[in-house]
Amino acid sequence: MAGHTGWADAWRSRTVPHDADDPAARETFVGWMDRRQVAVYLVALAVGALVGLAAPGLGPSLEDAVNPVLGALLYVTFLQVPAAELVGSLRDRRFLTAALVVNFVVVPGVVAAMFSFLPGDQAVRLGVLLVLLCPCVDWVIVFTGLAGGSGRRLLAATPLLLVVQMLALPVFLFVFLGSALAHVVDIGPFVQAFLFLIVVPLALAWTTQAWATRRPAGQQASDAVSTAMVPLMAAVLVVVVASQLPKLHGHLGDVAAVVPFYVLFLAVMAFAGRAVARLFRLDVPGGRAVLFTGAARNSLVVLPLALALPDRFAVAAVVVVTQTLVEVLGMVAYVRLAPKLLPHDEPAAA
């Protein structure tokens, strides 16, 4: 896609040959997927839906595969940026503050404005809160890079965003739902998700980077693994949708009722994110990253929380996955909208 910049371009340069006239430089299959990754994601969603409808009995097995595949995706994501750059990015206090404000001040305000209009089913409301109150830490980095945003700075903020949401979520649930329902959510799966989806992949990525700097074999392994991001993202979408779609039976009306709220959230956060970027006088790449982190939600990493709920709240997991389906289309729109909201010829602080 046109407009890819930064680390996304560096990643593509390893997988897509530049000399189209050289027969030996034909693009690889992975390079082809990279050029058409939005279409690949849409196909993955369709495949997941077909599998879920045709073979609902596979749901439990596919559900068990969600975390391993997601962990592999995050490992490859973390591998894209050297550890030294991550540490340096954490010193960018203005960007980090803007990311925290948009996610933990602005977003709760937007959710509060919508909350009273949500369907009355408590399980549905709980699912909406779980997914909208938690910022995304996975594919938002990919889409940010596609829109010319600073994927590196957003990647550096990922552990901080996950820790803060882990601490803030019980407080938010108590405020919105009261003590009776706030205590239904078990924080254990969230801690487990942090360890196995953030700490372990990050440690493995840094180990691989260290190996790559010392041994040619390590560099070759790192380059090979780095080509797997799009296939892994597609695999995550397939297993998530296929495992959760069978649970939709009997709840189609409730789930369909939340779709307009997800669309409205994306529309509002486009302008709210731009306002925060300008308030903090961020440069254009940083401003676009804030735009994306405010809009993209933690639908995949927060899914273990929804799956751990009691049976009477089973629909909450489907509500969470529904947000993924809406968001992938929203992120496609954001990739094209972000350059118009925060163009390079107009500073974010203008």
C-alpha cells in the first residue's frame, strides 16, 4: 500500500525485492501478503467465520490456540525494534503522557457518554467495557506504521499501556457497574496474559536480537522470523473468529446492537485523538500514533478475561470479538484518514 513508512518499510525491504526486472528478484509469497495485508486480514476474518459456522465443534480447540498464536505474533512484533531503541523511546515523556491521557482520560469519558445507551444485558455491557476501556497492544502497531505513524514509540509504550490498563480496569468496572459485577472479572487471566503475551515474547525478542548481533546464523533466523508477521496476524484472526462465532447462537440481536456503538467510538476517537496530539504539540508521526492508540482497542489480549467469566456472561466474549470485526475495517479507514487529519505539511501542533 502507498504511504508505508518507517519500520514497516524496513520490514518490507527484507521480504520484497526492489528490482522488478531481475527474474531472481521476484517478490516472495510473504512479500505479496505484505503488500496486500489489509485484504489478507479481511480474508482471514471470512475464513474464520466459515470455519466457525461449518465446524462449531472445533471452537474449544481453536480457543486453546488463541494465546499461543497471539504470543508468536507479539514476539515477531517486538523483534522489529531493537531493545536499545525501545529504552530510548521511553524517555519521550510528552508522547507517553499523550498516550496515557488519550487512553485513560479521554476514552473513559467517551465510553461514559455512550454507556447509558448500551443494551441493558449486563453481559453485553461488561463485554463492551472490557474491550473499549483497554488500549490495543498488538495490531495497532502495524496499522500505525501503515499510516506513517511512529510505530517505534507506540511499541515502546506497549508494556506501560498494558500495566496501566491492568491496574485501571478494576477501578473502571467498579465505577461503571458497581461492586457486584466488577468483582465478577478475575484479574488472574489478565496477569497471565501480561506474562505470556508481553513479558515472554519481549524477552525472546531481545534474546534473538542479541544472538543476531553476534552470529550470522542469528541474523538469518531473525530475518526469517520477521517475515511471519502478516501470516501470524491472519492466523490470530482465523482462530479468534472461528472459536467465538459458534457462541453467537441466541445472542445475535444483542451483539448486533453494539455494532453502532463501536462505529461511533471509532468516529469520535479520530477527532479526539487529533485534539490530544495537538494539545501535546506532537510531531506528525507521534500524533498519528496517538490517534491510533486512542482508537484501537485490546480485543485480542483482553479476550482471556472475557473467556474466564462465569457461563452466564459467555456472550461477553462474543461482544469482544465483534469489536475486532468492526475495528479491522475501522483501521483500514484510519490508515487513509490519518494523513488527512494530521498531514505532513501541517504540524500536529498547528
